[in-house]
Amino acid sequence: MTDDDAEIRITLRLPAKLRDRLEYSAGMNSRSMNGEIVDRLDWSFDRSTKEMQALLDQISERDARIRELEAFVRPPAELSGADLAKTTKLLAEALDQVKKNTRQYVLAMRFLLEELVAQGKLDENGMRLAQRMITETGFLDHDEPDE
């Protein structure tokens, strides 16, 4: 048996209502209380890693959309006069709103991830994703200062 496979015994205190819920769920899943607790803990670590990857994917998609909008804001040659000015103004306002919303989202995610890292609640994969999220969100590095 390797160190990774080694099992340890712990004493766990939890509210009676939570124990009852675990007991019920264990029975529904045809496993022991211990099996239910272990499965739920494993699931929570997998879930946090998957959720962080999904958030990184969303940020990447939003960043790509911003780049598309920035390219579109450049005035097309066929527009002129008042139409060009109005279109450019509307597109610039829309782009500013997208940047603001994305910036707030990224700041909130960075804060959450930094808290999870500080509390030691991420597994190795989660730590890598958190580090990537915190250090590689170039969106914040070249934008206006924090509000």
C-alpha cells in the first residue's frame, strides 16, 4: 500500500441533522456512512476544479468577444458623417459596458480564488487553475485602475 492509498481514522463531530441527512443519503446510494462522506468530499474537490476551469473558459470567451467588438468599433470605410459618429459612439459605449462587467467578474473571481488558496481548500489541480487565473488574467494588467 502506498502513502496515497493509506487510510487514516478520524473522529468527526457534526450536527445531528447533518448526520441524519448523510445516513439517509448513504442508504439511498447503498453505501456506508464513511463511503458517503468520502464520496462527497471527493466530489467537492473535483467540482471546484471543474468550476474554475469553466470560469476560465468563460473569461477567455468574453475576452475574445471584446477583441471582436474592438475590431468592429474601427469605422468601416462605407460609413460617413452622422451615421459613422453615431455607430462609433454606440459601439464604444457597448464595449465599455462589456469591459466593466468582465472586469468586475474577474476581480470577484480572483478574490474568491485567493481566499480558497489561503484557506487551503483547493487540491493540486485547483491550485494550478487558481494560479493561472490569478496571474494570467492580463485583462486587469493593462486596463484602468481599480475603482
